[in-house]
Amino acid sequence: MNSIFIPYLEKIEWSIANALPETAHVHWQEASFGVLPDCITEDTFKPLVQPTRSLIDLGGKRWRPLFLVLCAEAYAEMRGILVSETAYHLTPLVEFVHTASLIHDDIEDSSETRRNQPSAYITYGLDVAINAGSWLYFEAPVCIDTLDVPAETKLELYKIYSQELRRLHLGQAMDIAWHRDTDFCPTEEQYLAMVKNKTGTLASLAAKIGLSTANAPQDVYDRCGVIASEIGAGFQIIDDVINLTTGNPGKKRGDDIVENKKSLPVIMFAQKYGTASAEFKELTVHFAQARKDGIDSPSVESAIHLLDQSECIENAKTRGVQFIQDSCNAIKNLFGADNKTAEKIRTLFTAMIPESIIKA
């Protein structure tokens, strides 16, 4: 990542480590659980902390907490004030929600690896992973509880957090329903609504929380939340494309086909030929066979070949990149053409588009 972000990331990492410490010290216990009986030992917390902390320690781009801080800074710059340290204090909120969603995603998708390591449910067991991921959703807003701000400010932060979490689960529900129903193919409009909730809501959460810490009015952070959700959608589309080309890091190429995921290239294919066409019926046969035989099925590559030859993968790639570029322009317009931090946001998201996508 660009060196200009190193000072931000160092402070973010400190905030995350402080919010989920390796040692369950008394201050952390009381902030998270209140006063506990003496029989509760440090080992009691391991089934919660180890699965979640181990995934966080494996890395990740940390772009969501970074975006949170940059949104706060962009508005502060526009107002001619300094960014509040509150923004850094709240970065665990979005990173913990993201981590919890990954633990549950891997269970729901039966994914065996995450960040080139076995998924949490494989390492720690299904019961432990479900419980730890669920706990982390509730642990995330402890950083709101520990803020030294008025009660009405905390209430507003909780409203933002809880609504975005409900939207995240709505998006996930849509995605699950679609890949369980082999006969259903959503429209492009439905797909975009799904990803703006499932993936985009974390970007929206980051933007709204960041701007709230800078005392931005609701209309500003609501507008930025919409733009942010479109950035998240853009990167989800790019992930769809990568899944069908080079393969996502730590995953096998085409595992979306095995899972019967209705990604944008598939939807574009359905729109191009029609769901009653011979071409689409051939694609669905390959999907069904891949689902039956697994990732090593020849049908995976056959399905990818059809999508590639139709130019639907290329068209989806173009759409994803355009979403990100248009959203960065919208952020510049929101904060002002001369806003230096808004330009940093553009730098961040432009650099995150993989070279394989840009050069392809």
C-alpha cells in the first residue's frame, strides 16, 4: 500500500490490538463483559479471542478502517479543523464486523481456506467458529461504549452501526437464497442491491462512522454512505471477475461456480442470451455438474469458457472499475475538488484495483 498511508495504518493496528488484546486483562474484561466472578479465568476467553484474533492477525488490507479515518479527515479538512482521535478509536468497529462476517461466510459457503490458511471452523470447530464470529459482532461496538462523548452521540453511532449490520445480513440472505435456488437468476438491478448491502454496507459503515466523528451533518454522511456502498459493489464485481480468471487469493479459480453463485458475469450472460436460450441452458448444465463433482470438475472450466467467450467477464470487469472510478469522483465532489484527503481516498481505491484487472 502507498507509503502515505503507513502512519494511518500504524495507529489503526494499535487501536485494533488494544480492542482485542492477546491477554484478557481486567480492563478489557470489564469493558466487554462487566464484572465477572472469580471463577472466570483467562482461559475462558480463548474460544472467543483465538479464532477472531488469529484471522485479524493474518492481515487483510485494512482499507475499511483506513477509509473511516480518511472520511473523518476529509470533512475536517473541509471545515478547517483537525481530525479527532475518536476516528481511530472507532476503527475496530468496522474491522471486527468485517472479520466476523468472514468467519460466518466461510461456514455458509463451505470454504476451506481464508487468507491461505484453514478457515476458522476447520481449525477450531464449527461450534466454536459460529459462536466466536457472533460474539465479535457484539464486541465490535464496545469501542463506542468506551468513548468519552455525550450519550446522544453514542446513540447516533449505535443507530448507524445496527442499521448497517441489518443491511449486511439482508444482503447475505439474498445471496444465500439465490445460490440455493438453481433455477433463479436475479436481474442486474437485484444483484447490485444485494452487493451494496452484503459488501457495500461495510464501506458505508466506515464512511458514516468516520464522518459522524467529525460532526458532519446527517445529509453529508448519508450521501457519503451511498457512494461508499457503490465502492464496495465495485470491488465485489472485481472479485467476481477474479474468481473466474486468476482465482481469488487463497481460493481456487471458479469456486463461485461450484457454489452456484449468481455473480455479475453470469447475470450478464443470462441477459445477453436469455434464460430460455440454448446457451444459458448449457451454462446451467455445467454449473449443476460442477456443484455435484466439486472444484476439480471439468465443468468448472467449461462454464468459465462460455462466460469468457461471451465477453461477459470482460464487461463485468469494466463495470466494476467504472463503479470505483465514478465513486471516487463523487467523493471529490462531496468534499471539494481541492480537498487533499479526498485525493488520498482516490489514491487508496485506485491502488486497490489489481494489476491483473487493469492490464487485462
